[in-house]
Amino acid sequence: MSPAEFEYAVAELCREDGCTRVQAVGGAGDLGADVVAYTPDGSKVVVQCKQYRSKVTSPDLQRFAGTVFDIHRADVAVLLTTGTVTTPAARLTKAAGIEIVHADRLDRWADGRDRPPWHQSRAPLPTEGGP
């Protein structure tokens, strides 16, 4: 599957999970926004697709983090990879508020065994001293 076909497949998956105004916008000059969609409640989701066999690294995440909220005005940022993520990159996703979807989670989402990533990103944060 080509990178463009992969982005279109991710866009279709977003549509199947209720998103509207879904666009696969990847390509040169996309500034990290490969798919843009709106959830049923109107939140803007921006997805960067990394069709990698290798690991996604901190510099990959730093570039996405530098554009996804300030330029693309995302409510939910998702980095989706067919590979895995380095430990420093995983730490950065938490600090930057980016939801990561790796190959296993992508398979579960596509098969309906996992919720879309915009649901996980809205989970309440644990409070200090309580559940």
C-alpha cells in the first residue's frame, strides 16, 4: 500500500467511526496533517500517518507537535504508525498531548476491538491521591 493509499484508508476508518468533513490532505507541504476530521461532537482531529517499518523517534514527534496545535488548531492530535515508537518519543507524546496509535492498536481499532483514538485522548486524568 502506498503512503497515499494508507492515508485514505485511515481517513475511511475515521468516517466509519462517525467523523465528518474527513479529508486526506497529506503530501508535500502538509505540515504533518495527513488526515483531518471532525468527531461527532465537533472536535477537530489531526492525524499524522507514519507508514514506517522502523521506530518513530523524538524528532518525528517534535515536528508534529510543533504544528498540530498551533498551525492546524487540532483539538485531538494523533500520530499513527505501522511501526513502533522509541521510549523518548513515547514520553514526548504524553507531554505534548499527542495520542499515539501503533500497529497493534491500529489493528484493534480497524477490527472494532478498540475505540477510536479521540476517545482515549479524552479520558480524565487521574487526580493526586485518588483513582
